Amino acid sequence: MAHIIIMGAGIGGMPAAYEMRASLPKEHRITVVSAVDYFQFTPSNPWVAVGWRDREAVTLPIAPLLEKKGIGFIAKAVTAIDPQANRLTLEGGEILDYDYLIITTGPKLFFDEVPGSGPHGGHTHSVCTVNHAEMFFKDYETFLQNPGPVVIGAMPFASCFGPAYEFAFILDADLRKRKMRHKVPITFVTSEPYIGHLGLGGVGDSKSMLESELRAHDMKWITNAKTTKVEAGKLFVTQLDDLGNVFKEHEVPFQLSMMLPSFKGVDAVAAVPNLCNPRGFVLIDEFQRSKAYRNIFSAGVCVAIPPVEVTVVPTGAPKTGYMIETMVSAIVHNIVDELAGQPVVTKATWNAICLADFGDTGAAFVALPQIPPRNVNWFKKGKWVHLAKIAFEKYFMRKMKNGSTEPIYEKYVLKALGIVRLMR
């Protein structure tokens, strides 16, 4: 009998638990360990931040969902991993032994990278967690009584730029609905070398299309932006040229700000010798398995993927939902095969597919494969994306409630985009 432990209960961890349980005989134990006792649908956090969703709409209690499927759950943070002993130490000192470990923790939000940033004692907000989104909305309600300039964007070492663009346009849409947009100058500040880079070197016409959208919505922008510090009401930015030389120094005023932070690996994972790269992301082979420890696998934002290209201000490559879904499936297949005495052969599909909501319209992009040159390099916008994102949220939440193992992206998103046939 094997004991499989899954660290993290988010968009990667919960599907991994469901799929693993459905694929293994009952004598094998599966346990999910998470620092929080709820699942949160992270893509909906920008809506929470402007009051379009509340916490109940985008979170689910984990324990009863996993219990129905015969999956164990422990709501404690992991404080240490001993890969030689195959053992975890949990908060409070509890010890947990494993035969296989699947790391799906997501990233550590490293606000300390930029002094004065972050919602905990700093001067900027985030939409990376539902708690942070709620904190923004609380300040937003006060802000609406006396509006002023807003700064939105992404810090150096951020690796998922879609939510920053989403939030800028969602906030714009909400202010327009309130007939207050004319009172709120918005500046988009990003570490990307150009608008629409997205950590992917651009996708299709993303540069010109997103520049056009920002202009149409009266937003100014600063690219190649190395945010160096934040003070109350002021963002300090060194803008570099394409050679990495200082082009301009900016002091951007704001009354409210949402800046995606840099990402690192969580402390307990990053501390394991030879497991991670210098930023704390798990080094894996083509089968999602640790290069140093053969019974440790990893999926999602916490894995190490090299940047698509070197940028003068550091940017990371995004790990989109479809990529995470295929990583999880590959891990499940490979552990099942190994337990059956078969060689591991299943690989994930590292393609970038994203639906970005803009409040009353949206943009979809597809990069197959993620690293150029690509077989598919496609970027389109329209109201249908906004509607598709809402439908996707409802379907994914239902999948988590029911414990379904259905591959959402393959069955629905890719078919909706009309590209399944291009991948075969």
C-alpha cells in the first residue's frame, strides 16, 4: 500500500487528489495537506476585488469534499520536508510519512522583493488570493468616496501578467458603471518589455491589441519598469531601455494600487537541497518528477520553467490552467504506472491557453507550444470571452463540488476556441 501526499489544495492540488483517487485502488491512501481549509478559485479574485463576487461564491470548504471521496485532509502548513526519510513536518510538529509527494503549493508571494509593497504593512494590494482581493475591495469602497489616481501592474519577477491586465480593465468597467471613471486616472506599470508580452514573448497580435485597448480606455503605461520601492501614495519606478540602461526615473502617484508581486517557491519546498532552482521553484524532468528525488512530483506555478526569453527587467513564464491540468494528469498517470511496475511515460502539454476577462469584453490567447516558434500563435478579443470566463468559473466550481475528474480545458475550452484538431 502506498501513501500519496499532495501539498496544496488549489487549482492543481484538488484535481490531483480527485484524479488520483479515481485512478488507484482503495488500498492506497491519499492525503491532501494545505495551509488553509478552503479551496479558492483564484481566477475570480479580480471580480472579488471590485465586489462582483463575494467570498462564498469563489471558495469551498475542503474537508467535506475530500471526505466524500475517501481522501484524507489536514489543514496545516508544511514546515519541513525530509526527502531522505520521505517525511513531512507540519505546523505544530506533526509528522507525516509518504511514499509519493506531489507538490502543488503555488508560489510564495514575495512582497519583500520591493520595499513598501504588499497589503500586509505595505502600500499596494494584490489579487493573488481571495483574502487580498477582499482587502482591496474594503479600501476600494472607501476610495469611491474620494477617488483619485490608481496604479495597476506587475513587479519584477512576476510570472503571470494576465490578471494585471484583467484587473485594470475590470476596474475600468466598474468605474464606468458607477459613472466615476472620469475621476480616476489609471497608470499600468509592468516589468514586461512591452505591452502584451505576457511573459511569453507576445502571442499573436497581443502587443498592438492590448496597446489599443489601453489607449481606448484612457490608460497610460510604463514598460520595462523596475519598481524599486513604494511609499504611501507613490510608486518609485526605474524604467530601462532595451539594453538595460536607465531610460527614465518615475515617481507615480496613486491613491489606490494593485501590483502583482514577484513569485518565489514556498519556504518549506525551497529549503530542500537540490529540489529547486535559486528562486525556490521545483526542478522537474519531462515526466513532472523531481530531478533529485524520484518519488517527488510537482505541478503548477511552483515548478521551474525557464523564461521564454531574457528580459531586461526579470519576468517569468506563466503556468496557465490548461498547462496545470495536463501536468496533473501526467503525474497521476506516472504514479499509477510506477505502482503497477510499469515505466513512466506520460508527459504534460506545456501550452499556454488563457481567457482574460475585461469586465464587459475580454481576450483569449493560445500559444502552442509556449516557447516560440509556435504551431498556433493566436490572440482574439470579444464579449464572448467575458461570457466564457463566467461559464468557466461556474463549471470549475461545480467540478470541485462534485469531485469530477473531467478534463475541462480539453473538453470545453479548447473546443470553444476551435483548436483541438490543431493539437492532434
